[in-house]
Amino acid sequence: MNCVMSNILTISSKDIIQISKLSCQIPSLVQASATQKIITDAASGLGIKVEEEELQQEGDKLRLENNLVKAKDTWMWLRNHHISIDEFEDLIRTKVLTRKLAEYLFAEQVERFFYEHQLYYIAAVTYEVLLDDRDLALELFYALQEGEVTFQEVARRYIQDPELRRAGGYQGTRRRADFRPEVAAAIFASTPPQMLKPIMTPKGVHLVWVEEIIQPELNDQLRQKITTDLFSAWLDQQMEQVEIVIQLDSDSNAQESNEQQQFAYNTTNSSEH
């Protein structure tokens, strides 16, 4: 039997809300909506406004980030996201308001926070091989100390992951919080370049070469990160202090349907008696 289907598939706002429910996305959408309202209300209360020039700059930045070079590219992007011109301006305005509110609240606190938490921002460049056998790790450690083998040779032989093996166990530049506590303690107490004695953790035996310890510097990138972190913590506090009331038409319809079903059930039972 042939199944004939229309080439047109209509998706309504009700369908989108329903799939958001079934895919368990409603809580994250509610949080995003509440966050935007908190930001807008706070900015309004503090008298923070967005200038036309700021809107233009943020709009240009967004188009660049999404590779919207031509006008038709922008129109297609708006269409795909079902965003009107006014909504596009609201989107840009919210981005600017968020940045300005964060700077207003925390720009003057960044430097003090940085100096109070310097240990968190110190970083290390390391290479690592993870082993299961402590005796083997010790044997390799002493061989490395004596120059009988290089770390690259150890990495090529004992690292299973192809990409990590090709990189010689290179872990990149990582901050203290990115390491397990016992590994971090040994790394940041070292004097690079230095081969560390094998470190036991629940994951296995870590054979670590510390290439460099990078002292933190409060540059623009880190300043922005600290501001963002402080602002995120502030938003979390604001969320805890408000009661969120969610009003969805589908919820009202579902409640009405349940009440009708209950009424029908009660009526049926009454007639039987």
C-alpha cells in the first residue's frame, strides 16, 4: 500500500512548545527568560541605557560572528531563526545591556578579586602519561631521570589515544582547578622544567613533565572572564531570590482537559449508582 504524504509540513507554536516539553527543555528556556527579565529590570533600575552607536557596533559584531556578509545573508538568518527586525534589535540591545550591567556592577571589583585569588589563575604547561602499574611508572621515572629514555618515547609507547600520543602527551596550558588536587599540589610546587615522581590517583598513576609555570597576569581577556564569572554568580543569587510563575497556554488547556475528564468520570459513576 502506498502512503501519500503532503509536501507541506506545518509546525505551529503549540507544536514547538510541546516538543520543548517532551525534550525536557522548558526549565532551561524558563531560566533563560527569567535571566533576561532580571537583567532588563536591574539595568532599568540603575538607569543604564543603550546608545544607537552601541547597537550598531553590537549588530556588526553579531553579523561578523555568524558570517552574515551580505544583506541577503542577514535576511536568511533572521528568517531561519524566525526573528523580526524589531526582535533582532531587542536581541542586540539585551547583549549590550548585559555587558554594561556586568561592567557597572563588577568592573571595580575585578582587580581586588584577582589579587585575592591569584592561586586560582596560576597555570602550568604539562605533558602527561597515565599508567595502571605503579612499578612501571617508577621504572620509567628513573629511566627518564637518567636520560635513558625521553618523555616523547614514553608517550609514544604507553599512550593509547592516537591524537594524544602524536602530541607526546601534551596537556596544554591549564589552571590549578583543571587538575586533580593531588596532581595540582605536585605541579605547582615544582621548579620547571621538571619531571615529577609518579602521582597516584583513582584514575591511575600519573607520569607528569612540567614544562612551565605561568604566573597570572590581569590582561583584558582575564579581566573579562572575572567580570563574567562575578556577574554569573550574581545572576544565580538573583534567581534564588525570585519565585518564577510559568504561564503556558498548553498548561491551561491540559488542566481544563483533565478537569473535563474528571467531571465525565464522576458523572458516569453517579449514573451507574
